[in-house]
Amino acid sequence: MGEVSDLTFGDGLPWEEMHERTVDGLVRVGAACGDDEALMRAKADRVCQLLREALEDLPPLQISMTLPPEFTEEQLEIISAAVNKAAAAGMQLAMGHAVETFAEAVYDLCTSKLRHPLN
């Protein structure tokens, strides 16, 4: 059995609100680091664009599995639904972690100073 699940992770997110918060945060942190405001605004735009691309441009998830031939159609549907639900939850968790990790490092990546200096 092969089935394609189309999962969209970026739909419905408050992109404008996130953009405003990112711009505001980077401009304020950049000012404290002596970074140019126009540069910080451009970097905030790029951060938001990158996050949006990462979340909205995921390739479709394709799940293939072999199930015993003696399963009824109803059993196959139940198992398929459970596997799709588990795969979607796993991808959502992984993408959430990636975005959270990226967001925690955004000031280090976008300003001239490291918030957490490397050892």
C-alpha cells in the first residue's frame, strides 16, 4: 500500500504578527549591538521569509507499508489513518523543534554580537 499525505504546516499562522515582532526585536537588539537599523530590518524580513518557506514548502509525505493480506478493508483504513496521524504528528513535532531552535538563535545569527559566545 502506498499513500501520499499532503501536510501543510504554515497555513493559518499569524505571519504579519510574527514579522512585526521579529522586526521590532531585531531592531532593538541590533541597536544595543550598534547595528544599522535598515540592515536589521532587512535581516528580519529574510528571517521571516526563510521560516515561511521552511513551513509552507514541505514536500508531500509519502508513506509506504506492507500489511497482511488477510486484513479487511475496514482494518486497512483504520491502520492507514493511524499511521498517517502518527507520521503527521512526528513531522509537526520535528518542524516545531527546528523552528524553535532557529528562533532561539536568530539574534546570534543576525546581529554583530553573539548572545551565547562559543567556547
